[in-house]
Amino acid sequence: MAAYMRGVISLVSTERNVCVSKVSGVLVESRRFVRGLGRKPVRVLLPETEATKTRRSEPEQPNTKREKEAKVKFSPQPREERDSFRTKRDLAAAAESTRVPGAKSPLDGLRFERALPGDKRLGRLVSVARSRTFREQQGKVLLEGRRLICDALDAGASPQMVFFSAAEHLQELPLDQLKRATLVKVKFEDIKLWSDLVAPQGVIAIFARPDPSRLNFANRERTLPLSLICDNVRNPGNLGTMLRCAVAAGCHNVLLTKGCVDAWEPKVLRAAMGAHFRLPIHPSLDWGDITSYLPSRVTVHVADSRCAVAESTDKPLKAGDYGWVSKSKHVDYDEDSDSECDSDDEGRSSPGLETKLHHESWARSPTALVIGGETHGLSPEALQLAEKRDGCRLFIPVAPGVDSLNSAMAASILLFEGRRQLVKLLQTSGKKHPSKAERQVS
């Protein structure tokens, strides 16, 4: 009988393992069956005591936090939804980080695109910046930098596409005027690659080629009856400086002949410092069309750097002796019968043009000043126009041994002298009440 009982006890112990423990005075029995070996262990809930209540009120341990983070990280949410959630969250965080107190966020009411690697729209920047033919055919211009873009928007120019590298660069622009433009966010490295500047400002815009007749120029009522005509000015820096001086002198407009460099070339734009949006600039004009942009009773004068040789000789001077004068064969002036050189080499004389110093009285009515380029000089058409409009040759005396002044420097001296004479004339005639600045000039 004893042997039989020992066999039964041995069989039962193999099928069930009974463990009895005493916790807080309560007997707890935990059982583990064969079919439960592949399952997760069941958490045992103990009856609440004062110790467990106190333990619940304590803050969570770091291990519990890590468990919760792991649950969120490995949540059954699809990967696409998690990625979209992260993108929206990152955009919101970026917008919040770039928000300036009291300023409107760049994302409010504006949508922008992100440029992908190899975006062809970035290639247009090079085409617009470096190809005059592309600018004229497509009717586009490239403006770089906050100040130049703001000047264009204030004048009423139409933006088409704006590339920016950071939200703060976009926020510096008048956002209400960019709603019709396509905004593209690019990396600063891409802007630096396509920019001509040593230190790019992080914003580049493509505008429709502005029409001078449709732009809103500020202070148009403060201009003087003074026009600048650029003849064969092919240096971008010189042309940009002339445009800037024309604005400062209060010129009414600027006329560019077909031999001049494109006024919308990036180097010209940088040198002009926004002059394109402060006075009308009419490019690529024939000499037959020049007079249509001038008053009917305008006097046209030409700038000449070597007229001073007339003081040392009584011999009649030829057109080639006056510097900056083209030696073209197609000239309508009368030949000088006493010429010692061939007329094709020396040019033709213009006895109808009087020579004056730059500070003598020459701006006594609506006036136009012709400045020639340093390489090709004044064209014969410019001399013809000056002779027909009762003009004269103006020159600036320089120290002996100096050939001539830079064309942009000569233009600035003559323009401000013409401004001084015109302001004084208007004050004397009583046609205008001069401002404080004009009284200082006079």
C-alpha cells in the first residue's frame, strides 16, 4: 500500500508543480502547465495593501519610461503614416523656430516647394543671368539680394519665381506681393553654386522683364529736365555707375543705344544699386528713335575728353582729335580740305559744335548729355544730333600726362554740374520752389 501511494505521488508531481508562498499573510498558488510554455508569463496581481498604495503614488522609474517609449517606437502604426507625421511635425517645429515675435510667419498663407536634386528650374538661373538673348526672348530678368528684390516689388515689377535657402530670408520680403510667385526652397549650397556673388544673401528671384512705362517710380515730380544718353557703353560696371549717378542727379530718364551692354545684366544691376526701379531706362534704341524720348526743345551736348588740345593750337581739329569719337567711314560731315591725313583715318570735322569747359553755362533749357564708351567713343550720329540740337562739346580739364577720366566718372561730374545749373535756372525763373537739398546744390 505504501509503495502504491509513492507511485501516485510521483505521477502527480510530474504533471503539476505546486508552489505555495506566503506574501503579506496571503497564500498564493502559481501553476504552470505544459500548454502555457509558449505564452508570455501572466502578471500576478496582488491584493492592495498600504504598501502597494504608497508605491503607486511614487513617480515612475526610468525603466518604466523606457518601456513606454519602446511601445511608442514599435507601435503598429504604418511606416508611411509615421513618416508623414514626422514631416508635418518637423515643418511645424521649423516654422515655430523661425517665428519672430510680432511678425507674420512665412508659412501663413504662402505655399512653397522643396527643390529636389537635379531640379531643372535651378538651371534657368544660369540662362537668365548669362544669356542676353535668353532674357530678351523669354522676357525674364534675374534679381539677387533682398534690397534689389524689394525695390523691384515696390516699383510694381511682377515676380515669377523666388528661390530661398531659409525662412528668415523669405520673411525679409513683402510677403503679400509674393502670393502669385512660385516659391522654391533650395539648399544654400545650390544658391552659392549658381550665384555670381562671393557672399550670396540666400534669395534669388526671376521677374518678368519690366516695362518702364508700367513701373511706379518714386519721386518723379522731383526730377529735372535732364536726360542721359549712353552711346556704345559696353562695360557693365561703367553703365551701372552711370545709372546710379543719373538717379542721384535727378535725371528724367536714361536712353541706351543698341551698342550698349544690356541694362539687365547682373553686373549692371549690382553697380546700379536699384536705379532700374527709380527712373525710366529705355534700352536698345536707334538714333532715329532717340528724339521721340526727348522734349521738342531739348539741347543735346556731348562729353569729350581731349578738347583741351584746342587751347594750344589754332589749327582746325578733326573729329578724331577730340577723343572718344568713332572713326567710321559713314559720316555726313564735310571733309577738311587742309587735312594732312587721310579722312578715313582721322574722321570728319564738326565745325558747328562749340567747345566749352564743364563748369561754363551750358544747361540753360531742357538738356540731354551724351556719354560715349571708352573703347569705341562717340558715334557720328551723336555728333550729328548735338549739332542739330544746338549743343556743344564739354570737357573736363585734367592734369598734364593724364589721358582721360573714366567715362562713368566724367558722366557723374557733368550730370551734377548740369543739375546745379538747372536748379539755379529754375530758382531764378520762379517756376519751382526749390527744396532744401536743391538749395544746397546751388
